[in-house]
Amino acid sequence: MALEPLPPMDSTDDYLDAVVPEIVAPLCAVFRKRLKDEGLKYTPERAAVLEAIIRIDGLFEAEQLIDDVKDMGHRVSKATVYRTIKLMQEAGLLQRILLHGEHPRYQLVYGQRPVDLLIRMDTDEAEPIELPELIELRDRLCRERGLIPKGHRLIVYAEAPTEGD
């Protein structure tokens, strides 16, 4: 069986969209495309921030990310880190998690298995939880509506009871 030749394409992004739309594109390519669509550039500083985020396992704070980027030997401003986080949130690559403290935390969500969280408000800890029945419910809801599930997020906020509760 011979393969049909591909039509001419202007860019790698066109190729990815035409040939492998059902495959999750690499995070870097998705972020680059989003920046290009916004008229922004994929700078070495943004690449360093993205690389540091990929290396983090779990939740992180922006200040921690700044330190991680510097520890990797890159020079990047605090403003660039915060702007890159915002751009990645808007692109659906990062999720902002509000805990009890002043500073939000972030979680990489693109290309990841859904990581549902139990947030302990009394200790400011985040614990991953697995709920296979939630995935079944999500899939059933989508199927009943003729939709294809693309992911989900569940965050449960809780704290230990105090005396009298």
C-alpha cells in the first residue's frame, strides 16, 4: 500500500495539524504555536522557563521557578517568569492552584494524566488522589453528549476538624 504524498505546507505547525491531530504535540511546539498566534516570540528566556517547569514534579511557586531557572545557569527576569507563567496558563498548559497561603502554586497539566488533588487547608499540603470512578463518570457524561473527553481537574479543599466540629 503506497502512502499518498502530503500537500504542500507552510510550517511544521501545519504538518502537525494535518498529519497527527489526534496525537498530543510536544509541549514546546504547542507553546511556540500559541506564542506565534499571539504575535509573540519564543525567546531563549521563555525556553529556559519552560525547561524548568518540565523538570518540576508536582506543584510549584513562581519564586521557586525563578530560583530553578537561575540554578540551571540561565539569566531571566522575574517579570519574564511571571509573564511566561501567565501565557502558559492562558494556553491551557499550566493550572493555577490556590492554597491557603498568599502565593498561588502552579501545576503542569498539558500532556499529563489528570492529577486530582486534595488540598489540606490547615497544613497547606497538596496530596494527589486517584479516583477511577471520576474518569468513568467524565467519560460517560461526554459519551452521552457525543463529545470526546480531553481531560479534567478536581481539587478538593479540606481541613482537619477542630474541637466542636
